[in-house]
Amino acid sequence: MRSKVPLYLLSLIAYLGMPLGVIWMNRIFEERHIFVMGLPLLLFWMVMWIILGVGIMLLVDFLNPDNRAELHEEKEAAE
């Protein structure tokens, strides 16, 4: 059985990306007032991490070996 540590680390990146980055982005925005795609930098950062978080969680779900075992069992039961 493969280790799930890389999957947990990916999940941790998705979980901590927004709150830790918000502190840093807020300091940058206060100094320079940067806008990205018409959004203030802080709002863009939060929206970006919502989308990235969903993508990372989909990747974790796809790479999880337990999900593959369950899918294989369901295919065998259907036959």
C-alpha cells in the first residue's frame, strides 16, 4: 500500500494557501494598490485559491489509491 503523505501535503497546501497568503497580499495591496483582471489584489487572491483549492482536492481524490480500489470493486460487482 502506497503512502498517503503526499496527498496530505497537497491537501495542506490547499487549506493554508488562502489564509497565509491573505496576510502577505494585504500588505502588498496597501503599499501599491494593485488590480488584477479588474479585481483588487486581495480579492483576486481569494478567488484564485478557491479555484485552486477545488482543483487540488480533485487531484487528491484522483490520486488516492483507496478510491481506485473501490472503483475496481464496483466494476467487478457489476459484471
